[in-house]
Amino acid sequence: MAVGAGLVASYGTFFGFAGRYLYPARDTATAWLYVVRTIELEQKGSMSYRTPSGATVVIAVQSPGEYLALSSVCPHLGCQVHWEAAKDRFFCPCHNGVFNAEGQGTAGPPKGQSLLRYPLRVQNGLLYIEVPVESLQLARLDKPGHDGCLHPRGTT
Ligand code: FES
């Protein structure tokens, strides 16, 4: 009887861990972050934005009223890409990686790969991007900021 109970407990634990490994829980909660007034972005053509978690995002004007927010991390080896408006492309200087205006790799090592795309929305002339809430929570723990009340340890 005890052996049977032990086997059931062992197999149950094993399949529990296997299930969590095969089907990990995903935090799909997201939040919208204000980035810039669209009138300012239209004047600049593009800008770099750092999320609270430290991710860098390139936000570019594709045409008046049309915007795109892409991770500036090259999918090849992680260098920073930048927008070249005159050539209508994103460029990675590390190994001459080229991405089209949609962020799809067209030449160099990242050909066939894409820059991570951030959903964005415009409301009342203000541009927002959507980021995972988990990354916001991590950022808050990693960087206490100026306000001692935000410090996770409360040791200010
Ligand atoms: S890291 Fe961007 S092309 Fe190699």
C-alpha cells in the first residue's frame, strides 16, 4: 500500500514538472506606455525609446500618420540597429545587416529574420507602445529610481 502511494506521488510529481516544462505559464498581461507626442515624432522622423525594463525600441514614421515600433536589438548577435530614413531601412553596423521598413531582414546575416515588433496606438495625438507587464515589474525591482518608496527593500 505504501509502495503504491509512493509510486503515485512520484509519478504525479514527475508529470506535474513535465507538464510545467512542456506548457510553461505565460504572463500575457501587457500595459500601454506613453512614448511621445506624434507631432514631435513627425518632426524627428524616428526616435529611440528605452522601456522601463531597459529594452530599446526604434519608433519611426513610415508615412504621415503611420508609425512603426521595433526592437532595436538585431536578431543576429544583438547589436543596436538604427533607422536610415534616406535609405528607408534599418541598418545594423556590426555585420552590415539590413532590414526593410517593416523590420524584415533583407541582407547580411539577419536576412530572413525580423526585428521584434511592438504594438502601438495613437490616442489624441499621443503615441503609446504595448509592453509586457512582467518587464515593468522587473524594471521596478532592478532600478529603484529616485523615490525611496519604490525601492523593493525599503531600506532608504
Ligand atoms: S549583430 Fe546585427 S548583423 Fe550581426
